[in-house]
Amino acid sequence: MLSSKRPQGLGTSGRNVMANVFLVDDHPDVREVMGHLLELHGHRVEVITSAEKALERLQTEVPDVVIADNRLPGLSGLDLLKQ
């Protein structure tokens, strides 16, 4: 399982982190696969399960990149990115 409790500056490969990424998706399989691929390429990934939770998280941290599913329940990914 992906975790946001990784030391700053290191991806799972031990390389320097290229980008801090918020991955917002309600499907566990998508989160797992995309998160793993991003981490393999040196990115720090925080998985978030809804746009509403992402908005809360954005109050305390601004990532380099937000990748959001457009068809999230409730607030859509596109609406999240507009905010």
C-alpha cells in the first residue's frame, strides 16, 4: 500500500524526489497502479480518495502536481482543479 509517510526527498527508488504529487481517485486499483508507477519514477505520491478530502489537504500543503479522476463521486476532478 502506498504511504505518504516517506522521508522528504526520497522516492521508493532511493532517488531524489522529482515532484510532490496528489493522486485523487476513488478506485483502489487505479490509485495503487498509478501511485506505484509515479513512485518508481521518483515522485512522492499522496493518495487521496475524494475531491473533498483533497480540498482539505490543499489547505495545509500545495503539491507540485494534482492528478484527479474526472468522475469522482460528489465533487468532480475537474471541479476540484478549478478550485
